[in-house]
Amino acid sequence: MSRIWVKWKLRLGKYITVDEVVEKIDQVTADDLRNIINRLFGSGALSLTTLGPVKETVLPELKI
């Protein structure tokens, strides 16, 4: 774990607190994730497989 802190210090010039990391993670939106997915996998058709119950209200939010 200490290697990660050193890398952040070298890259950013300061140590990052856990609260700062959590704040950055909380700022990630569904659109951010969609953009990354499209960059990695293209905008072609994808399939989704789930195991166990899935709330029907969750699936429309994916819009991938």
C-alpha cells in the first residue's frame, strides 16, 4: 500500500488523503463510465450477463 502513496506523491507532488480519493470516486458519473466503456470496447453491441436477481429499474440506467 505504501508504494501507491509514493506514486501519488511523485505524480501529483503531494500526498492524497483517503477522503480525497473517496471524493474523486463519488464524482464519477454514469456518463463518465459510458464514455470509458465506449473508448475501450467501441460503440458496438454488447451483451450483459447477470447472476442472481436484478432490479428491473437498474437496467434502463445502463444505456450502453
